[in-house]
Amino acid sequence: MQYVKIISSGILALAACAPKDQIQSIPTMSLTDAMQMCRAQIESASKPKTEFGLGVEVGSNGHVRPRSDLSLTVDISSPKQKDKRYVRCVQQNAGLDPTDSYSAL
């Protein structure tokens, strides 16, 4: 069966999965801007997300059937993991360590 699905959702950056020694820190913004942006990204990722997909399913006999999916995603990262993501994000965007930790906010 072939399944086509249209989803309205964000795409996660794969750079967060790369080993730290393979990430190039090229400053693209000020430290303050990077800290604000990274804080907002982590807060946004911590909120529950829903995805709804609509599509069609084509069987081997050529019959076409409508199909829909609904999923709910909840971030269950520990505060320590969020701190690490925050530091890595700021380092990647500002080339410097943040002056605070995510959990201290």
C-alpha cells in the first residue's frame, strides 16, 4: 500500500543530534539574541503538539480510500537535557556560552 500524508508541523533541526565535536560554532547573532531565541525554541518544544494528517491510501487492487491520522506529542525531557540543548543552541548561534542556564529562568 502507498500512503500519502499532509502534515502541518515544524521540522526539527538534525544538528542537535550531531556529536558536539562535529558542530561548527559560527556566530550568527549576539549572545543576548541567541539566548532569547534558544529559550523560546525550548519553551515551544516543551508544549504538547498535535498533528493531523489527511491523505489517501491506494491498495494493490487499485482501490483508493481516504485516510486520516491524529497524533499527540509531549516533550518529557528532563531539566538537565533542556539545559544541555539550551547551551548547545546558544553556542551554535553566538559562539559563546550563555550567561545563565535554562533551568535558572
